[in-house]
Amino acid sequence: MSHTSFEFKADGNDSSPLYMQIARKLSDEVRNGRYQVDQALPSERNLSELLSVSRVTARKAIDQLVDQGLVVRRRGSGNYIAPRIEQPLSNLTSFSEQLSQRGYQPGSRWLKRAVVSASADEQLSLGLSPNARVARLERLRLADDVVMAYEVSVLPHSIVADPEAIGASLYQYLDGIGKPPARALQHIRAMNASAELAARLDVPLGQAVLFITRIAYLESGEAVELTHSYCRSDHYDFVAEMRRAGA
């Protein structure tokens, strides 16, 4: 998609480096909706010519936006506004369903699919007996090849006998075996990314991420899924519609 024009005038009262001023201006343009998701930004060369600054300055400005998660670089194509997911809290949908509904291409990068012994926390959350076995799934969740979240899902082995049989969508798999989740409880809180998590999500050490714990249940009331998701806060918005009691 072609990019729009971009106007910038250096602030003589701002002592910060020029590339930081440009980055802030671009960031404001993105957050204010002037650029849409998947829209191309001016190239570093075009930006440098447009603003009469060096290519190094233009590159450093765009680097800032990439670090903030607002822009994604696509090799051989250019710089584009990164995907952002707005997830209603009232709907029980899978990650793949959320993305597909918004026109993104969902994807997963598998890190682990195995049958293991359930931890004490997993036994409690899923209502399992001691020494129970579970299928543990670890993966990076992608939208148009951009890492959006790191996810660890745990399901009773009695429901998922072969974790390798699960493809791109866990919920599609559960639908296929006649075990679709009917409801879920979800808790969301903020946390700072550890070194390991920051590397997985490609964010700076200590950056705030959304930590989401979800327990999903079958129509019968049996717990079918415990998922811990670590979502990039720069790519996720959670939306809740609320009504006043008695209204």
C-alpha cells in the first residue's frame, strides 16, 4: 500500500536529538490513526529527502518505532504499521478466529508439544488427580508473521492424547473431536518482561506485557484448557461493554 505524505518541523525549544523528535511525530501520527494497519511508511531514503535530514537520522527514527512495536520491517518490502488486536472480553474465541475476523493471517511457531506430568497448579486448575498427565503446548502466536504473544496451553491427556495432532488452531482441534469450550474464566494483569520472555516476544527487557490466564470449560462443566498468554501490550487492546445495574 502506498504511503501518505508526512510533514515535520523541528522544534527549536526541544533539546532532544532530531531523530527522537521525528520518531515522536511519527508515533503521534500512527496513534492518531493517520496511518492504518499494514500501511507503508515512507522509506528511509524518502523520509530523509522529505525532511532534509540524513538517512542515518531517518533510520534511527524508524528504529524507535520498531522498538515500540508500532512498526514492523518486512525484508525487501519496507516498513509497515504493525497489526493490533482489539479483543472483546465478552466473546470466547480462539486467537486464530480473532485474527481471521480482522483480516490478518494467523500463525503459530511451535516451541513444544508434549505429554508431561501435571504440576500442582495445573492439577488444581483443571480438577485433575495427583500424578495426572497433561498435554503441554508452547508456541509463539503470529499475525502476518509478527510475533503477538507467547502462549502455554495445558489440557488433560484424556482429552488430547496426541499433542502433535494439533495444528494451527487448538479450538478447531477441540471442535473436531467434539470437545468445544463453552465458557471460560479469564484473568488479566500487567507484568514486566523477563530476559527470556523479552527475547521470545522481541521486546526490550522489562517492557510491560499483558499476562492472561484462561481456564475454559466444556458444556458439562469439565475444565478442558488452562492457558497462560503473554501478550505484547503494544499490539493488544481488550474491550469490555458494561451496563449499569438495573438499566
